[in-house]
Amino acid sequence: MAAPLLEVEDLRVHFETEDGLVKAVDGISYTVDRGETLGIVGESGSGKSVSSLTVMGLTRARNARISGTVRFGGKELLGASDEDMRKVRGDDIAMIFQDPLSSLHPFYKVGNQIVEAIQSHRDVSKAQAYDRAVEMLGLVGIPEPRRRADSYPHEFSGGMRQRAMIAMALANDPKLLIADEPTTALDVTVQAQILELIERLQREFDTAVVVITHDLGVVAEMADEIAVMYAGRIVEQGPADTIFNAPEHPYTWGLLSSIPRMDAPRGDELVPIPGRPPSLIHLPGGCSFHPRCPFVRDAHRRVEPRLDPVDGNSRHKVACLLDSGTRKRLWEELQAGVKPGDARRDVIGIGRPDADQPSQDAGLDAPRR
Amino acid sequence: MAAYIVRRLIWVFFLLFVVTLITFIVFNVLPAADPALLRAGRQPSPELVESIREQFGLDDPLIVQFFRYIGDILPFVGGDGFNFGFSYQSNQEVLPQILDRLPATIFLTTGAVILWLSIGIPIGMVSAVKTGSWLDRLTMGIALIAISAPVYFLGLVALFLFDDSIGRFPLLPGSGAYQDATTFFGKAAALIMPWCVLSAAFAAIYARFLRGNLIDTMQEDYIRTARAKGLSERRVIFRHGVRSAITPIVTLLGLDIGILLGGAILTETVFNIQGIGRFAYEAIVRFDLPVIQGTVLFGAFFIVIMSLIVDILYAFIDPRIRY
Amino acid sequence: MRRSFQWSLIACALLALTLGVAACGGDDGGGDEPGTTQGTPAEGKQGGRLVSLWAGDVDHIDPGITYSDLGQQITRATQKTLYRPKVDDATVVEPDLAESDPEISEDGCRVTVKLKDGVRFSPPVDREVTSRDVKYAIERGFFNSVNSGYAGAYFGTLPGAKVGAEPGTKIPGIQTPDDLTVVFNMEPAEGEDRCPGGVLAGALVMPLSAPVPPEYAREFDAGNISTYGQNQVSTGPYMVENNESGEAIGYQAGRRIHLVRNPNWDETLDTRPAYLDEIDIQQGNDDATVMSRKILEGESMINGDQSPPPPILKQALTRQKEQLALVPSGGGRWVAMNTTIEPFDDVNVRKAVVAGFDREAMRLTRGGEVIGRIPTHFIPPGLLGFEEAGGMEGFGLDFMSAPGGDMELAAEYFQKAGYDNGKYEGTEELLMVGENEGVDARAAEVAAQQFEKLGFRVRLRQVTGDAMYTKYCNVPAAKVAICPNVGWLKDFADPQTFLDPTFNGDNIIPTNNSNWAQLDVPELNRQMNEAKLLTDTDERAEAWAEIDRRITELAPAVMWIWDNQANIRSENVVGVIDEDNGHWSFAHTSLG
């Protein structure tokens, strides 16, 4: 198998602030192959955007402490010179952002903004670049591309703007496209079109794609691999099918059950995950998710889970202190419609433990290693 | 756009009318000296005061006086128009005196504008890009001092230091030199100190303002996009950052120019430059209403017109604005 | 035919010069003041350009309208008035355009003046001056396009003279029997048998008497506002620079007045030496300190309308004494108490105030000792009648004798007024209106403190100088109790011009009143009105000195200074002061 296009190993991005050390990204690793789509899913504050921006070299704050490895096409990106990174950005790796209206400069015409992107990486004349820009606009499905290139961003509709951003990102044939919440700011109907467009272009140009989103539904169709992030770490990672069909992390279960589904019976309650994401300065001890986890055990407050592969599927990794068998049974119950509290009682025994109560659940946890 | 301009011009006339009205009311209502008595001199007989009142039309009811004044100014309304009356003080026509002093004020303003933009804009940019560095702290500290020092004080200090007749380090033409100079370059040399003094506070204000604006602008999403496109940092800062950050400065600049064209009173006084500002000040002290009216009208006109120009310019700068 | 008052003075002066006896009235000006150049006008070199630094502008450039000492400084250089005070003795008057003394009839109703032959107007008029030019000059003072401030006051008794007349109105009372003779024919007022010919003759030193060519000036005087000033012609050694059509391009209002030599001036017909080639008056020098330093440290410069500020004066007294010239201005300042408002209607209260007032503190606000003398009566030095009124010593009144204020004496007078504990006991607030800028503001503040020291409660309102005069102090209806910084300057060296407008009850008018104390003692008024009609110098001096005494005894005001005018010049300027006017004389000053 060819080497992965993008290899991220133990990436940490911490910010030194007056209030303390913000551990925005706290040791994540993933790979992306050519032509492959990785979906990174998580709530706001999970570190999903920061990790991608750091890959691009766009985390520029003075108080940022970055460590780990980011290898792109075999080349180490962290610690590369500014000029080297500049060459990579917009050429080998491109990124599109959430709000295309604020992400495009309001004073310059769209065509010219694409030309700019082209001319900073290719030695071509303005006319040639402009032609390419028009071509790209056509490629992303914008009608009358030459006329449109002569317009300003505020003269486009939301969906068209995002298409234009995509055109701009792909103008230099990047090997990797990072899409940070590409559909969040768009109407539902337009969302589908954009996702479809990204898929199509990916197939055409064999581009690797990383889609960052808080919405599992967005990556349901597109992604080959999915990584679920929580509080700066990946808590579950694996092929998309596995994640949707046999997820083994309580957080992932929560995400899945909070997606409204068209095919669910009316009157079915959405089950949100209670609580809020933790402060990245004062992380809860042990498993970061434990304050919100319906299945928390006493020990989970003290011991940090590791991201380990599941038995029987080395590509599926989960960071949870419950053992895999327990988790599978819990998932079955939830799938059957049992409420989390009941499921817990069924599988684990009594209700949630108190801080004082001695642990009664020996043997139900994955061995600590 | 044309309709917009026409509407604005109508508004200009209306504003000038209101300004004239307010000046007239203020002058006639607030406790002030009686111009006829001032003109009459010491111990005048009642007949003399009456004769003077008649001469200047002061014995007519206020409304008549006001509308006569308006009528005299406007062309096509009986008479030749553009008659701004006669100074109570010197008996000379007001308009030629104002026009005579206008070039000095324009010269002073133009030079100062160029100077403060040349200093303030680069400093603002550098400070914004290197926020928190020693350079940033130093320039912003100096800026604070420049803003705080009153122009008159700064002017006197400059004179006592550099005036070539009375200064400690006689280097530059000083107070009154503008009058004496006959050539363009002579006049320009005489304006060096006034330009510096006048620009100091403005340069500081513009630097701070641009710095703040640019810092905010650089947080915008489109800057992130620009970097993500792989543009050089220079290009990102100038073509994307500064280009946006500088647009509010256009508004600021327009208004500042408008105000200064009405007369930089303090600078003109301390350096004895016979511009409109000084003229207005002298007229106020002497209760010379026709001159006060004339200078106020000119001042208001400049401000309003500059405001209009700035708004129109904005439409060219920011494509989102359409009239 | 009786000689009129000034002429006997001239005789006196000539006698005094030859016999070395100072026999006549009139102080010869602070001969012991530092840094003056008194005595015979000094000699200097011919030629050169003198620069005078002013803050503001002349009140009027038109010689017929100007009514200020600065305007006169200019007209004394550019015009030949009928008569002119000697530059070094204001009480002596010599003929300028006139050929000899005026002839005044016994009853004072007829004044005849003969003109010199051969005086010419400057370009573009160029011709010889005739008596009709003098007649027109005075007539135009009455035109409603000109509105001279004093024409009515001094020439209003002439038949046919009416203020506010249409341009071109002639005055039959002025006759011109031939080209070189002017006759003023007055008629006595109702019930009188004498006319004020003496005063009219005295007024012939004013710029209004400078000749104006009617055929040239008519068109300028014809409009609503006369523009003759901007197109004036001259008869004196200098003229306002003009172009061929007569436009006075040398006058740029508010900026500059440029005087150049009058090519048609004949020095044999004039006593002025006129050394300088040009005089450049530069305006806009607002900052008095900057102006003073430029003059003192520079070349060929003098001051004009601004005095050096007290700190510069102090410095100049020690370092540049020769460049300083202090001259009695012929005027003074006082704190006027409104005698129509309680408690100032009580003469003992007023005397108490005068006794207790620290007049030296007031004087300090303007610069201290050098800036003038603390008065002992009202008529200032330099005027006729000063000596008769006791000169510097005064009348020896007890409440005028302590310049620093005598609180015990004040207490005595308060007790006489019924305030037993020696201070004023009333609780009402008395309105005092003073100025809000510069040394005048300080004077107002010091005055307020003085009154409070004496037990009064004062509400001090400070406004601009013009407002103080025209809206408050000069308006009886404004009921201002105290005006702390009013002053008066003579018109010419006669004491009537100093005491009559300011203390004669008949002269209290509803607006622009100069009798700030509103003193109205019928007997005193009558005394003054009679004294006005005297023509003999000595009699006038005595009569007005007596009036001065009576006024001083009534204590209507605290007279706190007889001003000196402080003038400065650059080192190389051989400056000559015009005693009458207190400023440098352009026509006598030269560059060394």
C-alpha cells in the first residue's frame, strides 16, 4: 500500500493563556490516503478546527505550543519554514471555510480572488489565470461562469458562494482539501448539493478530503473514515460503516441518537447528550467525558482511557474504559430503544455510582494497561 | 447615483440655511456687544448711533435683516448675489476678504494632511502588524503624548525652540513668516513648523485608529482564507487587510479636511497665518456679524461638501454600497 | 481779538525755552521715566524700512472715521491736519496745514483759519489743497455713509451740521471766502450768548480736519458704506501705498498696512523730518510675548497696539532699558461705583472704599510701578489743569493718600456711614462686570477681592471687553454696581475731554454712557457746563482743576492708575514718541 498522503501523529496544540494552559488539541493521530475522505466530527470546542488549521500552518498565535508530527507526502510540515508552508497552502493543501460570505473579501471580484490564488502558485499570465478561474467556476456548477467571475461576493447566493470557494480551493489541483463545516451556513437543500459536488470533484481529481463537522449526518455518505473528537482528543475512530453500525463510545452513541431522522417514527424523542463540553484548561480528571456519560463508573474519574483498537478490527479504535463486550451490549440495548439509564441498569447493574460507594463493578472494565 | 447626489446637494443647501439661521440667532440673542455702539466709538450722540444703525441696516426687524442677508448671498434673487455684506469693523466687503485668506488655509491644510497621512498610516500599519512589540508600545506612547498636547502649547514651544528670530535653535521661519514670504517655496518653508504642529495630533490619532482597525480586520475570516490560499504575508496584510481597514479612514479624513478648511484657528493664531480661522476668531471677538456669518458659512460649506464627497467615494471603495 | 487758550501756551513755551522757566501748565511727560527719548526729537539717518508689529487692525483706515490712538498714529504720518500737537509736548499745538494760529472771535462764535499755500495731494489727485477740501473733509464726517464718531460732538453746533446727513450735504456754517481761508460760523445755543469756539479750535487737531478732495471722494462716499478709506489720498509725508487709480493696495484689512513716501509732500511746508522710506505695519501678532521678543532681539521693529506683557517689561527694565519708552498716555483707569445703587449712594461708603482699596495691587496686575502712577486726583499728567489740580501731590485728601490701602481710615468712614464695626455689613450681592481675558481679567479679580476685604459681597461677571462696555457698564439700565476696569483717554490735551463725558450728569445717556458712576450733582454739572465755554487757557486750567477737586472729594470711583504707555523698539531704531498719543511717531522716528 502506498504511504498515506497525510499522517498526523500525536499532534498537540496548547495555548498559554493568563487563565491557564488551554489544551485545544491533546494528542491526536490520523491518516488520510489519496482519494480518501476522512470525517472529523465533534462539538464546538472539541479541537477539530484547530487541528486542521494547524496542519495548514495557520495556527499563528504567539502563545501556541505545537508538538507532534504532521507529514504530508513524506514531508514534515510542523517546523517547516514560513515560505515552505506558504507554498503548500493553496497548492498542495487547500481549505474551505464555514461562512463563504465572510470568507471572501468583499471588495474584490470573485474571479480576481481566484486569479490571485492561482497566480501565487503558478507562473501564468493574468489572462490565463482568469480563464482557469472561469473554468473552475463552470466546473463547480455555476451557470454563466464568465459573467459571474466579474461579480462581487455579495452578489452571489449562499450556495453559489460556497461553490465559488470550492472552485478557488481546487483551482491549483490540491492533493488534499480540508472542508471546515462547509455546509453549516447553508440551507438544507443546498447542503446536499454542496456535499455532492465535493464528492464528484473528489472522484474526478482523486483529491483526499477531510470534512470537519459537528453533524454526523453530513459525513454519513461521504466519509470513508470517521474520527470523533471530544475535548481535544479522538475518542473513536474507524471506517464509516463501523462507526455508524457498531459504534463503541458513549459519546458517539449520543451523537447518533441526537440526529433527527426522517425515518424515525413521529413522536420519538431526540436524546440529547446532557451537559456541556468541558473547559479545555481544567479538564475533568480521568476520562474527559465522564461528567456527561450515562455509563460512568467510579474509576473513570481517575483513569485516562487510551485510544485502543477493538478486538477483531484493528482499524476501529475506541478510547473508553468499559470493556468492549460491555459496550456492545449497551449499544444493542440503545438500538432497541432502551433509554440510557435503563440500559445501564440492565447491563452494568445498579444505577450510577456515588463518589463514596466502593466500586461494585469489578470485571466490567477493560483491563488497565 | 445621480439621483443620490442631487438629493444630497439639496440637503447641503438646507443645512447651510439652518447654519446661517442659527448663527444669526446666536449672535442676536446671546449677550454680546452691540455692533452699532462699537462702531460709533466713544460717547456717541443718539443721532450718530441711529445713523450707524441705518447704515448697516440694523434698525430693521431681525427677520428682515436675516432674509435680506440670504437674498444678498444667493444669485438670481434680485441683485448680483454673492454679496456677503460689509464688515462692521473695517467697512470692507466680506467675500473678497474671505477669498483672500482662503489660499493660506488651503495651503496649511493640504500640507498638514499630506504630512500626517505619511506619518500616521505607516506607523499605524507597523504597529498593528507588530502588536505588543516594543516598537508598537513606543509609537503608541508617543502618539498619546501628541494627542494630549494642545496645539497652541505645541506651537509656542516650537516657536521658542526653532523660530529663526527668537528661538533657541534658530532654524525655521517662525511667526509671521508666512506673510513675509513671496515665493511658493518661501511660503512653504514658513509653513514647516505649522504643518508639524498641526499634524502631530492628527498623525497620532490616525495611527491609533488604523492600528485598531487593522488589528480587528486581521481577525476577519477573509484574512484566514487569504492565508489559506497561500498568499504572501505582505499581500495578505496590504491587499486584504489594509485595503479594508483603511476605508473608515476615508470618512475620517474627509471630515477632518472639511473642518480644517473652515480654519485651523489655533495654529493660524500662534503662527500668525492669515487664514480663515484667524479671520473668524477676530470677527467673533469684535462682534462683526457679517464676517462671522461669512466664515461660518464657508466652514459649514466645506464640511458638508467634504462629507458628500466622502460618501460618494465610499461607493467606489466598497462595492457593497449602492445608492 | 482774544488769543485762544493754546496760543498763550505757545507763547509761554517759547518763553520757557529761552528763559528756562517752566511757567505753563502741563507736565512735560515722564522725563524721569526710564528709557525714554524725550526732549528734542532725536536725529537719525535717512531712509530705511520700519516694521511695526500689531495684533489687530486699525479701527478705520479712513482718516475721517478713525477715532483711536492707533488710527491717529497713522494719520499723523499720512495727513496734514489743520493743527497738530508738538511731538514732544502735547499741550503745545502748532499749525500744520494751517499757516498760523486760528483767530477766535470774542464771543467764541467765529473761528478763522488760514491755510498754507502750495500743499499738494498725493497721486493720483496731485493738485494743490484749497479751503474747500477742508470744508468737504468736515462735512463728510456727517454723511450717513461715513458716520464719524466725533464730528457731531465738536462740529455739531455749526448751522446746517446734522448727523446722518445724505452724502453731499453741505454745511453752510463752514465758509470758504477764498482758496486759502476757512471760516467756522457758529450760533449761540438757546439762552446763551457765547459759542464753544475754543473747543472747536481745539478739535482741529483731529484727523477729520485733514483735507479731502471732493471731486475725487464723492463717488466713494456716495454708497451706503463709504469706501474712501480704501482709496484715500494723503497730504502728509507718507501715504498708504496705492496704485495708479488710487486704490490703497497697501491696506490689507487685518493683515498689513504699508506706508510709503508721498512724492508730492513738500518738506519746506512741514516740521516733520520724515526720515524713513517706508513703514510696514504687520498685523496678526497675537502673542504679546513672541511679539515683544522679536522686537527686542531683532532689527528695525517697534510695537504698535500691544504693550509688552508684565514679565517682559520687568526683564526689559533691567536688560534693555534703552529700548523701552514709557509715556503717560494721557488717561487713567478707575473702579467706578454706581452712585445710583445702594450703598454707593452714600459718600462716606465711597470714601471708605477708596481709603481701604489696595491700589498698588491693582497696578500690579498691569505690570507694577513702571506702568503708571497711583493717582491722587482725576486729571492725568500731560493734560492742561494737571498742575493746577496739585500735580502728583493732588489735593491732600486723606482717603486718597494711602496707595496700598488704609484699613483704619476705611473703618472710620464706614463708621461715619453707620456701620459700627468698621466694615460694610450689608448682605446683598453687588454686580461687578469685568473682562475675561488677560491682565484686565486679573484687574477685575483683584478688585473683587478688595471689595470683599471691605465686607462687601460681590458677584463678578467676566465677559469680553466689548461686551463689558457696550452691554453692561455703558448701559445704565443694566444696573451694574461696580465697573472695575473702566478708563478714559483724552481726545486732546484739554481736561474737558477727560472729565466732562465721565462725570457730568448731563452726559448720562441710556446706551454708550461713559459716566459710569452716574454722578449727577446739579451744581457740579452747571459748573462744568460753564467751564466748557471758557476760552482763556489759564481760566480753563483753574476752572477744571477746581472741578477735579470737587469730583475727587465726592469719591465716585477708585482711580487706580494714571497709565503709562509702554513702548518697545529694536536696538537700531532711533525712536521718537508722540507725546500726545503715547505711541511712536512714524514721521519722526529713524533707523540708526
